[in-house]
Amino acid sequence: MRRASFPAALLGLLALPCLGASCNDDPEVSPANGDPATNGDERVESLSQVSISDLTSAEQRVWRDLVNDQLSPCGDPVSVGRCASEGGSCRKCVPAARYLARLVTEGYDKTEIEELYDLRYGRESAVELDTGSAPSRGAPMAPVTIVEFSDFECPYCGAAHPLLKRLLREHEGQVRIVFMHYPIVDAHPQAMQAARASIAAGNQGKFWEMHDLMFEHQDALTDEDLEGYAEGLRLDMTRFRADMRSDATQRTIEQQKALGRRAGVTGTPTFFVNGRRFSEPPRALPAYVREELDQ
């Protein structure tokens, strides 16, 4: 089974046997399969806009089955292949067909691909997340918004951190990242204090600076370490300590974690891209974002 290559330093943290990698809070529930497109149109065997020449013969057969079975992402009662071949007003069909080709290339089996396609394009899979005043960086009106539920002590979140920063650099003005707290305190004893420190720093306009420091020093998140980072950021330490202890800070964390649970979050990092749960390994996020921008 073929998988996309990735730098060795991150592969061990980001790769899992199935769809993703995370620090777990509760067992995940697999998404339901999408309904097949059951129209009687002639099968689509190829699309000029989608290259499948690198696929094996068996993989090409899987791709053809998928583009003829999966419904158009635009809600029309036709297959994604038929929608793409007819070149109508729906701009999602060609990227959707390319998405299916990428998943086949990366070695997912047909059932897994159907699940991932349903998460991305299914009518019932869209998620509304009221992120409120949660910290964000990137262009406010960017066409791609990534909402990340994260834990400062989770090693998978730490491994995803440089990837997210690179996405912002490479797609300047086109990507926005929103941070939501989801500390898993049973597994990560300093995660809650780290979350509180980030909010306290944010109250003085230094959330992202504290965020980056903690992810870059995940092995140093004791209370003394957190105070040292705050001092290095030249924060008002009296205010910082008070905000660390405040009930309002704790409520913010609990509210964001509750929002995550309602959206089906069970581990970290969990990403939602333009209101859709991203369930591939984090290493696939750059390709997923490029596909979003291609629509």
C-alpha cells in the first residue's frame, strides 16, 4: 500500500494505520458512508482535468468506480464524474474528482475513501462551529478557515505546529487558523495550566507568542516555565497570575472543550476545514487546503 512521503522527524508522530493521529480523549466513532450516485448515466472512464496516469490499473478501476458512485458535491442527483465531465456551474466537481484520485494514490481502500468523501462533501456532514472570540491568525476573510482543537502537551499537536505555520506562510492571505482549547488532563498533567497561561497571555495581546513558545518547548511546561515565558514576553506579571487563576479563564477552556465534544472531537489535534471535519493524517492537510483553494 502506497503512502505519501513525509519528513522522518514527523512521520512517527503523524502516521496512524487508518485515518489520522491524535491524543485521544474518548473512542472515535467512524462516520457513515455516503449514498452512492444511482443515476443511469453512462459511466465516466476518464476526465481531462484529472490525471490518473500514475495509478496502477487496479487503482484506476477503484477511481472510476468512485467517481461514478459518489454524488456530486454540489447536491445535484448526478455522480461527481458526470458533474465534472459536463463542466457545469459547480466548481467543486473537478477538485472532488482529484481528491478521490489523491486518496487512491495514498493507499486508502474504497470504504475509507467513501467515508472521507462523505465527511468532506456529504449533505449531513457540515459542522457549524461558533468560535466566538477565539484567537485566530491569518487573513480574517481568507477563503480557507482551519479550526484546530488542540492541547499544548499533546505530542501530535506539537508535531502539527510547524506544518500549520508553514501553511500560513505558503498561502498568505488565503488561510486563517482558529485555535480552540481541548486539554486532555488525564493524559497531560500540565495541559490545563498551559491553556490557562495562553489565555492569560492573550488578555495582554500575546496569545500567539505564548502559543508558539509552549509548542516549541513542550518538555518544559511547569508552572515555573510558564511564568518564565510570560516574563520573557514582558507581560504584567500581576495581571498574568490573576488571569491564570480566574474563573473566567477556566470557563473559556471548558466552553471550548464542550463545543468540541458537541462537534464530535475526541482527541487532539482535530481540525475542521471550512466547516468540515478533516480526518486524514495531519501531513495531508497541505494537499487538502490546496484542493479547497482550487474550488
